[in-house]
Amino acid sequence: MGRLKAARNFTTLLIIIGAILLLTTCENAIFGATVGISGGYMIAGAPWQTVNEFALAGTAGLYTRTGTADWNSAQIQELKPTNPNTEDWFGISTTIDGKFILVGAPYIDTFGTNNGTVYMYEINDSGTVSYRDTITPSDITSIQGFGFDIAVDGNSLIVGATDPISGGGPGAAYIFD
Ligand SMILES: [Ca+2]
């Protein structure tokens, strides 16, 4: 079977079972800019969501699955930084791996202008979500846009650090193990 035919057959097997939405969105929240799925959980970022009075601060919605086919349209929790600020872009990248959720905020100003950071959360046995930590490289003060993309495989984490908006240098991909 050729690759194209295999792809076509796969497409016909996919059935749209619903759409998820963020409970409360501002105009231009760009919800769904990034999505992740693992086990019975799904996450989707809204990096331009207004948080409090802060435009483009960003959030990410976490959803769970009920039964074998239905996704519950009611979100479990809307994740956001504890101290949101204008143009953090929290949620431009998300990934979920088992019980751990990672959300990038590449334009947050924790160590300098737009240095960025990655937030880690854990889904508890009760189904609630706890903030665990932030991840930053040791040379965080000299970079911009850390957290623009995230990928996880086993114990390895790779995080893109780039700033395409203001043109902050050639960019980098940080690997954690
Ligand atoms: Ca910033």
C-alpha cells in the first residue's frame, strides 16, 4: 500500500467527535494555537488570552475524557501564571505527558526582557492540577523566547528559544535530560 493511500484510509477512519472551547475567551485569544494529548487528558493553549487586565498574557485549558469516545467539553482548569503580565504569551506551546503538563511562556520577563520560561504542572490523583515548578536554562539572562516550543520523550525535554517577533538572535533549542 502506498503512503498516499495509507494516509487516505487513515483520514476516512477519523471521526469528528466534538470541539472543545475555552470557557471564557477574549476576542483574539487564538485558543488552539497549540494542543497536546496524553491518556485521558488534553490541553490547548490560548496565548493571546487577556488575563485580568493584561492583554496577550495567555492561558491554557485542560480537559479530560469521559468514557471511551467522548471528550468532556467542560474544562478541568484554566492554567495561567501566578503573576501574569502583558504579552507573556503563556500557552503558545503546550505538551502533556502522563500526569505532567508543560506550558511555555516565551515572552515572560522573569530574568530579563522576554527571556521566557516553561511552567510545569502535575495532575493529582484526585484530578486537580498543581503547579510544580518553572524550567529555565542557566544562561536564561542572555536569551529570549525560551519556551516557544516544547517536546517531551521519556525523560528528555527539548525547548525552543527563539524570538521571531522582535528578531532576538539566531535562536536555540535547549535539551534537558
Ligand atoms: Ca515580556
